[in-house]
Amino acid sequence: MENPNHNAGGAGAQDAAPRWDHLVQDDYVHGSLYTDSRIFQLELEKIWFRTWVYVGHESEIPEPNDYVMKSIGPEPIIMARDREGNVRLLHNRCPHRGNRVVVADHGNARSFTCPYHGWTFSNDGALRGWPFPSGYEGVDRGRYGLGKVARVASYRGFVFGSLAAEGPSLQEHLGAAAKAIDDLCDTSPEGEVQLTAGFLKHKVKSNWKFLVENETDGYHPSFVHASVFEVTQSRIGELYSAESEAVSRDFGNGHTEIDLRPEFRKRDIPLSWFGTSEDRLPDYAARMRQAYGNERARSIMIDGTPHIMIYPNLFIAEIQIFVIQPLAVDETVQHVTALQFKGTPDLNRRLRQQTMGSVGPAGFLLADDAEMYERTQMGVRMRNPEWLFLGRGKHRERRDADGFRVGDATDETPTRGIWRHYRSLMEAA
């Protein structure tokens, strides 16, 4: 395809609705999609406040009355386990004067009290009482609880929320991406992920979509992370070379992955995906064989964990997860934590250490990516050229045995899939 006509792709007149078919084309997207604050507001309404968004993991609130602060887009959300053990997602906004009710990042409480006027709410959101009640004589207290996220659903401990009362089920939203969560959980001999290592927060001056695209971009690691691979003598660079047998995949619904299993299967060495071997993690290997049998355990330990972006905000990145939170058109926070697996203390220790080395305060990997995010954000503010080309590997894109689009590891098959889904959401009534 030739470069699109410059007049075809802009966001339009100040009051005109964007033409999504002009802004998002088959292998081009317009730069204004990353810089226009009006488009960002529309994204909040049509994506973040309408679809399923990953919020948190059940293991973060293991006991009754535990709570932790989370978000859906820029909106703060209380994820709480009530006294009966049910997971609740509540808006952190007092219905009286709009104050933030919960200020601590996490804790254990049967109730929450607004610091402004003392209104108190149960951890299921119901209003329990207000000071000086004679001033509210005749007022129906039941009408003034904390707002509740319209739909809440959990898959293998991963909690999702949707602010829309109606829409596809979580299972429909996840589609084939659910299998990646299954594979992740199978890395534990007890079949459970535990997110108990605490979160780091990284803020970048960049549009959230640059981060989503980058998570399954296999073209950049050989260049952006070359120094890290060299210093650590890592074999990760091999996975993203022109000779790699790994593939990029578009699952639909915006979910994309870099499937590294072909490379790991070629090596045929358990735990090579983690840069180690069974003799260095003997307890873990023994527990896996006991749980799954020798053949299945060996297969799991060869394949490793997924590298998948579950749209719009959950990135499972082999040894850690990232949760993407948009704050403004040019400001995004990444919440990141080491993956931890139930029943694997030796593996978990190494997962924490490697996570700190890659994305911790003095880590190397995320610093590289953050620099690229901010440079690209500065670049798209320029008007010439005004289009971004996403055509890498289009000529060799194909369908796998399950009918999904796949490309080579360095192809932009995932990016094109993300934008196709984006356009469908933005064009929806």
C-alpha cells in the first residue's frame, strides 16, 4: 500500500467525530492517535470503561476483609474481599462530596470511613452510617453506598472488571488467550499463581498504546536490549533474531503473543526458558514431576511461561506481569511484579531476583523500553511524516493450525491485530 493521503487521516475538524477508517488503515496508523486528547477521552469511554479490564489477582487479598487499591484506566478501584470471602470491586469515591474514601494502598478492614465527613461503608460497598444522623431524617441510606463495578469475573485467580452492565462474557473476551493463563498456572505444581512480591510503579511520558504495541513487538529486542544481552551473556537475543523459529500471533480481541516455544522445544532442555537447569532447581523439578508425571512435567518445563499481551492492560512477560494504566494522552503507569507460583519457593526466589535486575529501580530492561516510549511520544508530535508504517512481515503472514494469524518473531502481525481490534471498538455504537 502506498503512503496514505495526508488529508485522509487527520482527526478532522475540531468538533467532527474522528474517522476511524482513515486513522487506522491496514498497515498504517495516524500519529494523532497517540497525541490527540479528544481521542484519549473517547478511548476511555469505548475501551477502558466498556470492555473487560484486568484489575488484580485474588492472591493479593487472601483473607476476609483484605483490600488493595487498583484501577480501571485512570479511575481508582478498591479490590476487597468481604467477610464472606467474595471479591468486590468498588469505586473509591464517596457519594456525599466525592472524596477518596480509601487512602492506604492495602490493608484489612471491615469498613471504610471517608476522611471528609465521616461516612462509613462496609467492605461490600453498603453505607453503614453517617455522623449526626438527625440531619438525614427520612433519607434512604440504601441509595448512598459506594459505586460498584458493574461486572466482576475471575479466571484462574485473575480478576477482571467491566464498567458496562452488558457485553460479552469474560470467557468470550479472553477467547484463546485463556489457554495462556492456563499454561502459566501449570508452571506451578499446585496450579496456582500468587502475586505476593509487591508492585513497582514506573511512570512514562508516553501514550498507553505504545506500551501495548511494544509488549509483543519482537523486532526491537535485538537493538534496544542489545547491551543487556551482551553484559549478561543471555541467549534471549537468539529468540528474536531473523533465524528464530518463534512466531508472533494475533489471537483476536486485541490479544497477541510472541510464542517462543518452538525455540525452547528445539533446545529440548527443561528450564532453558528461565536461563537455568533442573540441577539448579532440584526441589522445583521434583515437585513438578510428582504433580504432573515425568512426561508432562518435562513438557511444561521446556515450554516455559507465556509472553502474551491480554488487551487492553495485562502483559504476562515470562517472569513477571505488567499492568498498564493510562493517566493522560501522554502519561502512563506500568505496575509490575514478579510472578510467584504456589509451592515453588526455590523458583520464586530466583524470579524475584531476576525481576529486580530487569525492571527494578536499578534494572536494565525496562529502562531501555521507557526511553523508547518517551522518544516515540516526542516523535509523533512532529507532523512529517504523519503516518506510522506497520507493514513488516505482512507478505509472509499466514494462518496457524487453529486459524490465527501468525508471523515471524520479528514481524508486526501482533501490532496489526491490536489496531484492527482497536478500530472495531472505536467504531462500535
